[in-house]
Amino acid sequence: MASDSSALLRTVHGSLRKCFHVLREQHEAWKNTLAACTPLLASLANLAEQMQASQNVSFASILPLRDFPGLPERLQLKQQCAAEALLEELQDRLADLQKVRDVVGSHVANVLLLCKQQVGGLSPESSFQRTALCPSLADMLEWLLDAEGLYHHVYPSEAFSVCKLLQRHLEAKLLLLQISYEKLIEMQSLPQAWEKVLQHSHQNTVEDTLLKVAFFLEAA
């Protein structure tokens, strides 16, 4: 019975190692994607300032521009096209964030399913036993759930929706999807809003978890 329990525990540990390796890989992709959004949002903020300045200009009163009656409309169209191109890039980054969330979630679900299937063969002691190189099974499952929760918190799995009003505690998905070139004041504040998103993302949750299992992963 003890040997069976040890064999099952090794199987679960193998699944956990695979999941933590995936988590480490995907978290790097997550951080890179969040960082890639920063210059895009800065460009949108600068563009919003230009668009607002253009709206405040009376082109007809500027002598050199009087001979170009369609200039305001053409300038506005050009600026809107530039904004839409940036928004399209940001939506691509959203797809990258969603992929990380889904990949991590899938591997965590597989580990939990395996544990549920093998729960009858694992002794209570084996679930809570820990060594210097190997955290307990219970601890590692808790850390995985906490790490997975980060991605759902920052990128919630709610329906796609564009151009809602900014609300308190907006995270990456909601902030990016609510951008509209018709809301110039909000667009100008995007870099500051994004910094708050990054602060709220609690990325240390994942990095702390990976640090805790570093010896466990190397011991394989």
C-alpha cells in the first residue's frame, strides 16, 4: 500500500513539474506582452493630445490654411486611422494575454483532475509531507491555484465588450477594450491607468511561487 501511494505521488509530482514549467514559460510571455502594451498606450495618449488640439483649432481663421477647406476632415480621418491601427495592435496583445490565461488554466485543471482521480490512493500524510527539496502536495496545489488566479484577475473571462466607461480596479483586458478615440481625455490618461493595472496585477504571486518550487523542479 505504501509503495502504491509513493508511485501515485511520483506521478502527481511529474504532472506538477510539467505544470510549473509551463507556468514559468507562459509567465515570461505574459510579462513581455504587458510590457509591449506600454509604448502602444503612450502613442495613443500622444495621438489623443494631437486630436484634441486639432479640434480646438479654427482652420478657417488661419490664412495659409484657408485654401484647404477639407483639411480638418482629412486630418481627423488620418488621426482616426492611426488610432484604429494602434487599437488593432492592442487587441492582438489581448489575444496573447488570453492565450497565457487559457494555457495555464488548462494545465492546472489537468493537475487537479489527476489529483482527484488518485485521491483514494494517496495517504493523508503524503499530501502534507514536505522536505527541503520538495514542498508538500497541498502547498503546491494551493500555489498553482493562486498563480492561475492572477491571470483571471488581470484578464477576466468575461464577454468581449468595447468602449465602456473606466471603472475602479480595471485590469488589462477591460482597460484595453474600453479605449475609444472618441474619448480623448481618457486616452491621454492611458499611461497612468496602465501603470495602475501593472501594480494591481500582483505578478510577484507567480514569481514567488516559481521561486518556492525551484529546487523541486531541479530535483527531477
